[in-house]
Amino acid sequence: MILAKVLASVFGFSLGAAERTYLWDREPLPPCEGGVLHLDGKYRTTTEVEYHDDCLLRGAPGTEVEVDGKIHFLANARLQGSIVFTRAPDASNHRRCVDIEGSLDMSDVDIEFRGCGGPETEDGGALYVEGRMDMSNGSVVFRNGSAMWGGCLFVGQRLFMAGGLLRFEHCVAGELGGGVYAQGDLVQSGGHLHFTNCHAYRGKGGALHLAGTDLLQENGKITLSNCWAGNGGCICSNKLIAKTNSSAIADMEDFQGKVVLNGTLVAGGGSADYKGGVIFAASGELGGRMTLRNCKARVGGCLHFKDFVVQ
């Protein structure tokens, strides 16, 4: 839209014509031929785009995709290369940017999601993965995404991180998991999970919510900065998801999630209305290094566990 205004002022034609020139500068997404979807340039979706078979999506440096209609993979997907996904400034809806019904594998990536989703998006404002998600190396950054559950990312099964960087900035959930909502375990054997300014307004897990499952950190680093929620200002690992109008949780016996940390956890500025300014879980084991600063909650300013073991 800014480009349209510049063109209009410089060349003296109407804003409508400038807008059309802007749209012509962006191509529609091509088909995934032979199982490979290679992108090189600037693209825009105006309606939902579907890919029915397993597909490798590979982006050349400088590739940009503006999303008005979501990109929908109905099978498994792999992401490689460099791509920036951005919600179109004149988008007519609050759909997520990318939807994957199968599993997702990411390697050698430099990917960014900007401004995807919205208050009407149910889960995974930027990226929805029905199956398992694996990250081996590279960098994936989520900025300014929002949804009811999993402001930027929803994963239906296990989220496995072997290396690379997963970064979440200004991700917001109306209910659970400001940055990430995962229905399976989160297993980290390496790499860096980084959350900053992520919030879950009416629920739990300002950065990360694990639904009845565990956070298992074998190695790597987790950084949490200025995350907020009703319970588990940064991380909530539990079994029962209780949707109530208040942030109080009546019975800790219902919460059976486990947090095991053997790498590094650094947290600053985590806060919760009720329990666990940084972490709210049934049990925890610490075998690595944990640094907690400026945390607050009514119960458990930094940590709230039923059982906790330091190895």
C-alpha cells in the first residue's frame, strides 16, 4: 500500500492504478510439481491455495509471500531455504498464514512469519501443524502473530528441536500458549528456543503451553523474556485444560505435566496472575543451569511445581 502511494505521487496516476501495479508485481503461488515447490521472487495469495500431496517448499534468498488466502498443505511438508511470510496489509480475514495437515520437517531454513492470524483465528496464528514438527538447523522467526490457542504456532503432536533457532516475538493467544500450543511433548536436544513479549491473556502459558504432556530438554537453551499469563507466565505444562473466567486453578492434582531441564534456561520478567511466574507444572527436574530474574505471581513467584528435583 505504501508503494502504491509512492507510485501515485511520482507518476501522477490514480491510487487504484498504483494498487493494481503493486499487485501485478507479485505472482500467484505455482503448483508443487514432482513434489517440489520452488519459490524465487515475490508472491501473493488472494484465495486459499491447496497442495494435496507431500511437498518440499524451497525458497531462494529474498523470497517473499504475502498471504491473504492461507497456504494449505493437505499432506506432509518440508521447508528449506529463505522465505518471509507476511499477512497482506489489505487482507480480508484473520486466517493463519500456513496450514499443514500432516507433519513438518525444517532444515537449512531462514524463515520468518510476520503479522499472521488474528483474534478470529482458532489455533496457530502463523503456522498450524496437525502432526509432528521437527527442526534440525537454521532459523525460524515468528513476529506479531495471534490466535485463540497458540498465538504463533500450533503443533498437534511432538515438537522436536535438534538445533537451530526458533524465535517468538510479540505472539499473543486469547486463551492458551501465547507463542506455542503443543498437544504432544516438546523435546529439545539442541538449538535455542527464544520467547520475548509473548502473552496468553485469559489462560496459561504466556510463551508455551503443553497440553497434558512434558517438556524434555536434553540440551540446548531456552530464553524467556517478559512473558505473561494467568498461570505459567512463560511455560505451562499440564494435563487438564480448565477454561474458566478467573485465572485460579482449583486442584493441582489435575496437573500432571513434567518439565525436565538439562540444558540452559534463562528467564526475565515473567509474570502470572496466579501461579508460577515462569513455570507452572506438576513436577520438574533440573540438571542444567537456570537463571530467573524479576518474576512475580501470587503463588510461586518464579516456579510452581507439585514435585521438584534438582540433580
